[in-house]
Amino acid sequence: MIINTSRFGRVELQDDDVLTFPEGLLGFADLRQFVLLDDPSDEIFAWLQSCESSHIAFPVLEPELFTESYKATLTKGDLESLKLSVPSKARHFSIVTIPDDPTQMTANLKAPVVVNIEARIARQCVLQDNSLAIREPIFSKLQQRVVQNPSVSIKGQSPGMDFATKLSSQSKGTPDKAL
């Protein structure tokens, strides 16, 4: 399957790369097919790209990259919708907002995208935990992760690269692969 994207151009996918969102995403209920794309020109973020609308793509990160204690408690309805019997088999992604000033970027911890990798079903789940933020500041947390452990990069980022420059240069390119 080939999809057109505004960020990456034409992308070739396998059928099993596609994630089905039976209920769509919040605010995008009519879009049901997405793919997670790795961006070769940006080693920090992956992109949740709509297969149905070339202009709809969201930068995403796994919350563990910027918070050690993240826990998403899914409801029985969430688990049923995702066809999950064990919550630990799910992968969680936070949708990230990157403004013109990347130091002000935030992640939505309150409504993660939860993926049943085996079934290729996903859902944006609104969690009941009121301590989770919709706009969690993450820039300094990501930066601190790189500074504290320069030998370990975020998705292969060169430890010497200026973090703010890296985040502000969201350039177009061809994705490496679907995640």
C-alpha cells in the first residue's frame, strides 16, 4: 500500500503497518487508519500519520522518554475496545505539541494513544487520573535525559547536537520505516 503524506511524500507500507482506530482520534473521529512513522531527519519523534488524510500527522513520543513514573490505568471499556486482556501488552504514546519556541513543547499525558501491537488496534484513551496533565512541559526533561546520560541518545541522537536546534528543525524527509 502507498499513502501520500505532506511531511514525507509518498510512503510505501505493508498492510500490517496500519493501525486501526475504530473510534478515530479526539477531534478526528472520521479518520480511522494511521501508521507510526520514524522520521530519519528527526531522531527524537515518531509521527502518527493518517493514511486517509495526507495533511494529518501528530508528533508522538513514548512517555517513558520524559517521565519515569508514567502509569496509564485503562478502564475495562478501553481494554475491551483494544481487545487487550493484559494491559502490559499495550504500547503508549503521548501526542506532542511543538510551538515555534520548542522549549515550550508539551505532551498530552492525560489522553495517550494506546496501541495493541498484536491486533494493530489503537485508541486515544482519556485517563481518569487527575494528576496527569494535558500539557505536560517536556523540553527540559528530554534535555536533561541527554545531559545526564550522554552515551545514551534519544532514538540515536548525537550527544553533541544542540537540543534546541534539533527540535526546532522539523524538516521534511523520507521516513526510515513504519514503527
